[in-house]
Amino acid sequence: MPNELLTLQQQLVPDLLITMKKRYRILHHLFLTQPIGRRALAQQLQTTERILRAEVDFLKEQGLLIIETVGMRLTDAGTTLLDELADVIREIEGLGKKERRLAEKLGLQHVLIVPGDADLDPLVKKALGHAAADYIRGILKSGDILAVTGGTTAATLADQMQRTQLGVEVVPARGGIGENMEFQANTIASRLASQLGGTYRLLHAPDLMSDEALQSFISEPHVQETLQRIRRARMVVHGIGQAIPMARRRKLPDAKIEQLAGQGAIAEAFGYYFDRSGNIVHAMNTVGLRLSDLKHIERIVAVAGGKSKAEAISAVAHGCPLHVLVTDEAVADAILTHRQEQN
């Protein structure tokens, strides 16, 4: 009899794990896309409506989701369960082990990995934003100053930040009024401040400035005051870009872009361009945090995903002060595999 029970248990445990992972995936997708109809969710999950219906009915009976005219959405109980299961699922999926390996390889304090590849699935970028928002909200304290850069990933982070009343101050880490308004650091700072129940400051400065214009601009008293607040940030959150696409986005002259390519630039962060080894090959005349300022920041968090950014992320991790990385599994696999091949 004991042997029969052991055999039964060995059969049941994998089935329970499969069911738990399946339901967690449904809840997670629902959280990122709510409100959403059953057909659209079935397509995203690459399953049939019939199979999804049975799971949805179960989750509804458990009080984890509700079905409205506009679509399905999680209840508060569903959101709470999703958060409670996150660490369990990470270990089951092997993400916890990858996080620890990647942190060790890149010399970081902590790594958070979300499943998938942001290059292939836009929902992965949302998941990155959600993971980063959860981490940041858990670290910040009332009275803290949070500095953020611009970019699409930072904008997604602001979208995914749950409303709370932390009472923090949010500031742009650097100027940059040449970008799309919704992706500017000023816009993201104001949105995050609203979600975090705090205040914000703005820094209206163009991306490209001559030495003379830069010195004149930063000599203004109100600019000096804002820069002092930025340098007092307890936490900085930034994205990581690929060098040449970022140079084009910032409308650098063609000759400079060719020079960057010739120098082996593959990554960009804070207006600095890095080669594969993390060496700085070019620095833009921008207003805001400099690399020397980052040495005094308690927590520097980079948020970036997509396999195409793997080399850029690795380069920035070696050339720029960094404590925490929020990325996706495609990046983690690419960096870990590449380093194993080198060894």
C-alpha cells in the first residue's frame, strides 16, 4: 500500500504543478491586458475558447476574476493571489536559478527575469514594466527621491505602476525634449509621481547642446536647484538602448553615427555610448546625471528586454554603475549561453 500511495503521489504532483502554472499564466495575462474578452485571451494564450472557458469558470467560482460587458478582469483577491504565487512559479520555472546565475555573471546585486522575449511579444514588455514597478514600489520610502530616464520601457513601467500614497519625489534623470512627449523623462516622472502619491520636478533641456550652450543652461539658478535634487536621488531607474538605433533616434549627424559604428559602440545609457567591453566611446553633452554621479546613488535599476538587446545590456552592466537588472528570459539565455561559449 505505501508503494502504491507513493506512485499515486508522484503522478499527482506533476499534474498539480501543470494546472497551477496554467492558471497562473491565465491570471497573469489577464492582469496585463484587462479588461479582455475570452476569445482574445484564448488567442494570446494560443489555446481554444473551449479549454479556456473551463479554466475561466473555475477561476470565477474561486472569486479570482469577474466577467463584465467590456471583458474579464481580476478581482482584488485574484491580484493578491497572483503576487503571492509569483515567487513560487519563478522557482518552478527555473527563473530563480537563472536570476542568480546572471547576477553573478554580471556582478549585480539582484536580477529579475520575466518569461519570454520582448522582441517577439509586446506583452513581455508590459511584464517587464510590471515587475520593475513592483520592485520599485517595494523599495521606495516616504521622502525618497526617484530619478527616471525616458524611453518606451520606462513609459511602460509608469503604465504598470499601481496607485499608492508613498509620498516620494520623482525627477527626470536627464534632459531630452527632442523625443516623443509620452516617452520623455519629464512626462514619465509626472506620471509616476501621480501613481506614487508624490511630487515631481521637470528638466526642460534639449538632447544635443554645444559646450557653450550647456554651460550657460546649467548656470541658471532654477536648473542648478533641479540638478541638485536629481543628484540626491536614492534610486535611479533607466533603460538601455542599442547604440546605433539610439543615435539615429537622437538625430546625431551621419558622420558621428558612422564613427560610433567604427568604434564598436553597441550600447547607450544616460547619453553615454559603450563598446562590447563596457568602455565609453562617446558621451553626449546632456543635462542631468553623469556617470560620476551614479557612484553616490544607493540603488540603480536598469529595465530592458528583448534578445536583440542582450549584448547592449551586458556592455552597460560592465561599463556603468548598476545594482539591479529587470530583463526577460531571452536576454538571460543569450548572455549566459554566450559566456559559457567564451569559457
